[in-house]
Amino acid sequence: MMTVQASADVVIVGGGIEGAAIAWALTRKGVCNVLVLERATIGSGGTGRSSGIIRCHYGVPSLAVMAWHGVQLFTHAAEILGVADGVGFEQVGYIVGVGPGDAAALAANVEAAAAVGIDTRLADPAEVAELWPAADLADFAAFAYEPRGGYGDAYRTCHAYLAAARQGGVRVRQGAPVARILTSGERAGGGERAGGGERAGGGERADGGERFDRGAGPGGRAIGVELADGSRIAAGTVVLAAGVWSAALAAGVGVDLPLRAQREQILLVAPGAPVGNVPVLSDLVGLQYVRPERSGDLLVGNSDHSRPQWVDPDAYPGAADPQYVERAVGRFAHRFPGLPEVALSSSYAGCYDVTPDYNPIISATPVDRLFVAAGFSGHGFTISVAVGELVADLVVDGDSSHPLIPAADFRLSRFAENAPLVSPHPYAAAGQMR
């Protein structure tokens, strides 16, 4: 019989940017007995490989609002999070360019975003040419411009969230991989209460003397986790925020999270001449995005998700493939023909935790007091502060507190209901990834 060795009102599985944002948001709702468990080191998963784009141009209205919350946080991070040097936000602006077939969708998405207060507008080619003088814009039909967009540092932001959360009482354990979720059923012994015996938002005891169950099927109640070393932590609530690794843990208690790891490759390109503090350019004709690096290089990412590369998130090549580099350099050369002596500085690869509709799951599950925040499909950095707020709302109050961010949009059950979260105005070139 294994004795419970620790307890918390809320255990968050995953020390990436979403887990960190959730921990901080919980403290702001008065839930301070929170333990974050990270299997390796803070921000060492997808967070550390984020390209850091900050934009509000989303076809799904609730995502656009969530991203706008992010812009406010990133802009005022020094004051809000108490980090003297901010979180590395460079407010260089954000431009989206589309071809003729997507001009109407672009205008509709800009209109919808502006209607909820987002600072965005259509821009004419002459303005974009002035902002990005090295770009050949001939094959674009329309542009949108967000002057308050840009890029940031997801790793620094993750640590800033956790520093603020620790000020509120949150504890963090690194090198603590979770092996399984514990549910009511199999007695663990020990009799130690989690967080004084009250569960966050529910008023029910998370008692260390409850029976722990290996999770034969969905249902029951989450009352803790077991680590890889066999130790057990009792909890009133468990939040899975471990990216694609959340799926295996959920499966252990009979919950199906439709998540896969999609490998994405990033190039760092030396432009051969200074390009200045140019805006982020989302090229939905060439299906690439480009942003400046503080070093003077340009970061070049992929927007073509028509042939995803599914991989094992624990075993995939960490640098770009030669064939990918060849294709990406060709697209880059087409868009920036005037840059002299362009050279590849380096490359890396990371993984998106992808859902079938390329939108996140932020939801309760069939297991009582088990919540999930995963499947961010590349959107997680920009919307992280709003993700934290939404999860904290679900844990404490059972629903979203923001009328423009309905919890139902991100419910897990939408996949079983065949009701994916999709854009009303998708782009033919980029599909639902937008």
C-alpha cells in the first residue's frame, strides 16, 4: 500500500507556458495551494521551440479575443508580472498577405476583429512596401495590418508567469514526470488531505484516504497523480497541460484526447544586408511566415499544413531536413529577390500538439475534477494568458467569465459531436490552421 507523500488543491501536469499561465491565473482567483509538475525542466517542451509570433489575426472569433488579451499582457508585462525587463516583446507589427481567392475572407476577418476592439485594419500595397521594402508583393491581392502585433519570447514568458505564480504561493517541481492520474477507487492509505480537505471550486474533500483507481474507464473523480518514481500526490483537481503528452495520461483514465505531434521546421536566415525592424509577415501566398531576430537574422517558418509530418514527440530530428530547406529557400527567394548573399545561419524543429480542427481543447472531461488544456496547434503562446484565465474559471466557477470567450468553443466533446471549431471565413490557401 503506497502512502500519499504530498497534496495540493490543484495539481497542474506540465510546466510549459500553458501550465505556468494556469498556475498564475489560479492565484488571482484565490486558489494558491497549487503544485506544478514538470517532467524535465520548465519550458523545455514546445514552449522552448516556439517561434514567438504575437498576432490577433484568427478566423475563430474567440481565439482572436484571447490573442488580444495576450497583446495587453505582453505590452505591460513588466508591471503586470513584476518582471523588470519584460518578456522580450518586440512590437514590430504584424502583416497578413493573401492572394485573390482569399481577399474577401481577409476583409471579413479584419472586420470581425475590429468589431470586438482589436487594433487591426486593411492596408494598401504601398504602405506594406514601405514597411517591408525588401519584399516582392506583386502576387498579393490584399493585406491586413496589426500595428500592435510582433514577436516575443515564450520561454521568458513562461518563467515570468511562474515567478508571479510563486509569489502567490504556487509550488513547482521539476524532474517530476507523472506516470498516471489517480481516480477514486483503489485505496492508497495515508489519510492526508489535499489542501485542507477542500477542493477548488467545489467545496468537496480531496481526502488522502480516498480510494485510488487505475482508471478502468471514464467517470469517477480525479483525486491525484502518481509520479514515475511511484510517489503519489493527492489533489482536489488535476489539470493536464502537458501538450501532446497529455493524451497518454488521459487515456489511462478512459478519456480520449485526439492529439498528435506535428513536426515543424524553422530556418534562421542571414539576409546579407540589414532589413531593419520590419513587421512579422504572414505570407499566405507563399505559405511561410518571416520575422526579424534581434541578431539581424530572419526567422522563417512554415504555413503549409496540407501534408503534416506526424512524429513521436520524444524522438524526431531536431534540425531541418535538406529537402525542406530547399523548398523553404525557394519560397523565401521568391518573396525577397532583392536580398544579396542570403545564407542559412541555422535551423531547428519542434512539434505542435495538434487536434483534428487545429484548435485547442480547454475543457472539463468525463472524469470529475480532471481538466485539460492541450492541443494548441501552434496558437498557444499568443493566447496563453487567456488560456490561464479560462482554465481558472472552469476550475473555480465551472464556466468562462468572459462573454466573448465561451468555454463551449473549446469543449472536448465537440469531436465526438462532429462539431469542430472552425473559422467562418477560412483561407483557401492556409485552411483551418488560421
